Amino acid sequence: MKNRLIPSLILAGALTVSSIPFNVLAHDELGDVNIEKGERTGYSEISVPVMEGSKNLQFLYEAAAPEMKTVRADGKQNSFADVYSHKGYAYLGTHTQNGGNGGVRVFDLKDPANPKEVAVFANNDIPGTWQEKVIVKSINTPSFKGDLAVVSVQQLNRNNPDSKGGFLLYDVTNPETPKKLGFYEVTKKTSGTHELYLTMQGNRAIVLAANPYADYYSHGEEKDFQIVDVSDPSNPEKLWEFDPRTLEEIPEDFNGYHWNSPDGKTRPVFNHSTMVDETGKYAYVSMWDLGTVIFDISNPKQPKYLGRTDFASNQQGSAHSAALAKGGNVLIETREVYNPTKQGYEQSYGYTRIFDIKDKTNPKLLSEFKTDLVDDIENGVTFANTVHDPKVHGNTLYLSHYAGGVYSVDITDPANPKQVGQYVPEKSDVWGVYVDRNYILASDIGSGLKVLLKNNGSSSEFQGVE
């Protein structure tokens, strides 16, 4: 479904953007297309940010797009990755530009219209790496009580003897003085941990780590999806890892990545992302063309496979990320399809699918939501037109969408999603979106942090995003 927007509200002020290109392999790095995320031409003609929409979203405005200060000692600037918020602070991950090692940048959002950068951490710990994803939670275990940040660490080059991949753990109880607590390492044969999630189960803290191609590159010695006990952050301990061969539809000779699926196609299978519901009981694991795999992780040492999403034979799976809605009864699945002309498949960039998962053993497709970008395949293969990450607040779904910025979608009726708004920064290359009750955050690969607020007076009067 495509949706037209009402006339746009042009936002005042221009954004500072970086013109320096950077390189990173596509997520499906073993596939038949090798493109570089973030390095692209053909931006839209938008010269200032725009926001347009209906419902309450026409009252949102871009409150802040702070210029990203150069924080590295060598005077070079990094590109930017995902964004997270916790207790009034924004945590901005960094990408690969200028050799990575940008760490996590922390912003005080007490005045969301005037973010103040107060710290950088995880930037000098491991040479030759980049720190894309950060999750921050308040945890309480026998070994640690406070706010814990887990940070993905990925190698730029697996042949670099000084680098290693996995995830870092930091005490950010005082976000302005982060303290390193520990590191969890995955096999040197893979790039490291790409995305991850942190949750509490009683007095135990666990991390669910996505380590793409660990199975493939280690010949099964380590697996792509791992559950790690971080109750003592100085001594993380692996509890369990998922072997796809345990599923009936996966042949025993599967050796990571290549899956001869029942539809006769050879499909990629690797873990791209993980997330957990609010109870800490159910895990949703994005396994690319195996779909979103659902586990009961009540016992994290012996999780139970429940079910997974499936695709039509002409669809590239590319299950990239997930979010939940309607009290955990609805699953949002975004698909990062960046090659819309792959032989044997529909000609389309990645779009969003919505499932009823009241019965988690049998996800049922309710709808598919397509933006106005996904059918634009005339400009060649690019990440610019595919959807990326989903976030949900109430009955509104927010999608980060590279060239499309941030889309807002009304999912009051999940079987009939409707676009109600869009925010597009200058030279949009939006990687992440995060919804807090006090603001909406977006992260642009080239230009960094964006803060959106309601236009109802001073920022202190903001009461929530509807």
C-alpha cells in the first residue's frame, strides 16, 4: 500500500552533514551484491528538513539537530549508527567512517531542544572496530545494581591481529562518567556482534547477541545467535547458542548461511538482530531468510523454539529487525532488501510486514506496508530505498528508512496500516529511530542526532508522543 502525505511543513534551519564517504559491506555480505552502506549519490532535492503528516504528527517539529563535534584525537569525524535513550540521555552509536573506533556518544537531553554532549565511551578499547548498537537498562543482580550499557563491537577487518569482536559492558549509572566493566568475545573468524539486546529475568541479566556468519566462518564451532549471562558484567558467560539444524526444515548438512529451502531456492540464513518482549520471556530473532524466529527463553539455558515467520516464494526474506505491538500480540518485521532486481524474486526494495502472533507457534500475516520508495528501482542497487528499523509507541509505528527519513504509521488496525507522517532531514540517510515518552530521536549516518518534539510550547511541556 502506498500513501500520500498532506502538504508539508518546511522546517527552519539546515543540518550539518558530512561529505566524506565511508565503506561497509552489506549485511548479506556473502550474497551476489556488494554495495557500501551510506556511500551514495542521488539524494532527493530536499535542501532543508521537512516534516509532513496528519493526526497528531503535524504538531511535531525538529527541535534539535546538533552539529556533531569532532571528538577524536586525530581530528577525523566518524559516521553514525543507531540511537537509544535512557533516563534523559541519548546514546548514539558510530559507524565505520575514517576507520571506526568512534565509540558511543552520550547527550544530555534535559533540554531536548539543546542537547549537550557529555561523554564518549567504548571508543578506544579495541583497535580496528566500530560500535554500532547500544542498549541501556537498569539492572539489579547480586553482582551489579545500576544502569548497564551493552555495546556491539565489530571488526573492520577479521585479518587485523589487534582487533576482536563481541560486545562491551559499561556502567553508565552516571552517564557522564562511564566505567568499563567487561567484554564478551565471539570467534575471531566472524566480524563480531552486530546487534544485541539486554533484559532482566528475575535477578539475572542476559544479553541476546546476533553474530552474523559465526556459524559459517567457524564451520559450526560457534553460532550466530547466543544468549549470554551478564549478571556479573565483569565476567559474561555464554549460556546457550542456536543451531538451525535443530529445525526440521533445515537439512543436517547445513553449514551456516546457505539454506536449500523448501521452495527450491538457495537462501541466506544468518542472525542479524535480536529483541525480547517486556516480560523477558519471549525472544524474537531476525534470521534473514529463515524469517523472525520466536523462542521461549524462560529458561535461557534451554530455550524452546516456538515458530517463525515465512515468505512467499518470490519474496526475498531479509528479516532484519523486529518490534512488538498490541501487548506483544502483534509482530512488526522489517526486511532490508537492497537488491530489488535479484533474479527469481519480486522487483522491490524492502518493506514492512505485520503479523498476528497471539499463537506464537503459528504467526499469521496481517498486512504488508510499503512506502513510496520501495518500487523505485530505476536508480540501480542502493540501500537508500529499503526500510531499516521499526519502533512502536502505542498505536504508532515508526520506521527508519535511509533516504525516506522516518515514517510514521498508524497501526490501530494492524491489518490496515496507514502512513500518517514523515520526517526527512537534509540529505537523509537515517539509520535508527527511538521513541521516548518525551521525544522521538533519529540518527542519520552522515549528520548524527535529530530530536523531534511536539510543537505545544516549551520543550518542558511535552507530555508524550501519541
